[in-house]
Amino acid sequence: MATINSLYLLTPMTGRTSGADRTTVIGTVEMKWRTFWIAVFAMVPAGVLTAIFFPMLGSYAMLWIPIVQAAAFVLIERRSKDGLQLRTYQAMFDKKRSAVNTFYLCGQPVDVSGETFGTIRQITVPVYRDEGDSRPAQPTYFEDFEASSR
């Protein structure tokens, strides 16, 4: 009887975005596919701006290409240094759409108008022993516990 090769699903082990950091050689340059597509799509507005300003500036209009490319990479590839480390455009959209009592977190609205404030309470309760119990009494304060553990 022939054996059948097993097929394993690797997504739970590696994660959905495991291929995001993989690089490939495109032309003669090694880069991520995401980087390649950002550069390709950023050439459209860069070309339009270059065409508009070329009659006025001549060859200096070609400076629009690196300017637009840099702006595209800053908006799309760069992540914030703190918090959830969202991409720049995501953070800008969340900030723009936020309103009073509603803010956006990773594109999802969070409504805080109905929230009430409460008190954080201790989740454990000290155990009180009867006088006839032979087990040692449990400390009720941290200092007592610290002293009994020495």
C-alpha cells in the first residue's frame, strides 16, 4: 500500500504576515514586494507632477520623482515609534475620524460615552481561621506575609 504524503497547514505556526518580511530579487535589486509596488504606484503622481512642472522648471522638474517616492514610503511603510505602531496613514485616518466620545483604534470605532468609572478591587479575600483550627493563621497585610515568609 502506498503512503500518502501529509499536508500541513503552516499558517497557525508562522502567522498570516510571515511572508511580509521576505525579500526577492526584482530586476537587479533585492527588495520586498510591498516596497516594489509602493514604488510603482508612486510613479503615477510623480510622473503627473513632473509633466506639469517640466515646461516651467525644465530638468529640475525631475526632482518631483524622489520627493513623491519619499512621501509615499513615509506614508505607507513608516510606523509610529510608540503605541500600537500603526502605519502613518492609518494613524492619520484614525486621528481625523475621531470625535467627541468616539475614537478610532486600528480603524475600529471605540465609543466611550456610556462608560462609567469604577474602582479596581482586590480579587482575593483573606481567610479567617477559627480559634480551634491548628493550621497557622494567614497574614492579612503584605508586611505580615513578608515577615512570615523569612
